[in-house]
Amino acid sequence: MKKVLILFILFIGIQQVKAQNTEDAFSKSMIRTQSNHIIDVGLISAGYTYEHAIGEHYTIGGGVGIAGLIGYESSSFFNEHWYYSFHPYVSIEPRYYYNLQKRLQKGKNINGNAGSFFAIQCNYIFKAIKKHNVLGTSSYSVSPYWGLRRIWWNHLLFEFKAGLAFGFNNYSDSNFGVLLGIRFGYKF
């Protein structure tokens, strides 16, 4: 029993030394992502996001909001028509910010993770609260994309994103498309 206790104490001691070394290296680094609260408005969406720093270049974000879908459909079976729907959503999004060091070296702003990044956005979209000429069912999507964030005057946020979108619903329907987005927000 004494041997097990001694091994356990040694193991804990080694882990603490490792953690201190990692924290020392981390605190010496000038670059680190930041945690942010963001309220944003897109072209036809609005929401709240909390982005939590999980490493020097990594964050994970969670969000809630309302997203809109507007489109036009033309087919020989359904004729031509405009459609729209508005859905509440929840999302989770890991991000990798790859150019913060380079921006800092050039004297550019990196406040609030202002830089370029790669992300994977995972959404669950609830049933439509308002719709016209569309089913408006609940669905989920996975969207890998590249993004660009800028922060002005320490609080005003601008983001652009471009990537791919893969969507699925409860009826085993799936779709694929291009993801393009612009959002403006306030970071606090």
C-alpha cells in the first residue's frame, strides 16, 4: 500500500511540474486567443455567441439565434415561386486562428481574435417559426469554412466567411451548397 501511495504522490508531483512548465511557456508567449461575448447581426440573422479560448490559436464557440432562409425555386413539378423561413438555431464552432503572430509582427490589431481562421460550424436548426412556400422542418448542418475577422474601436466586429455547407433533415433529405456569410456585431 505504501508503494502505491508513493507512486501516486510522485505521479501527481510530476503532473504539477509539467503543468507549471506548460503555463510558464504559455505566459511567455505574446500571442493567445481571447474569450469573447458577441452579439451579431447578419444579412437575415441575429444571435449571441460566446467564444472561449482553448489554446494559443484555438477557440470554441457556442451560439444561439434566429436565422432566415430566402430563395427562389423553379421546377416543372412545382412551378416557380419565392420562399422564406425563419428558424431558431444553436451552434457550436471550433476555430483555428492561423495568422495572429504575423498580424502582430506587422503592427496590426489582434484584439478579440482579429485575424484569419479555419472553422467547422455545426448547427441544429429548429422548426420554422415563420414560413412561406417551404416545409420549414428542423435540420442540422456541418460547414467547414475559411473566415476573416476584424475588430474596430475595440468592440465593433466584422466577419466574412466562405466555405461548404452540408445539411440534413429528419426526413433523410440532404443537401450541399456554398456557404457565404457576412456578420456585424458588438464584442464585449
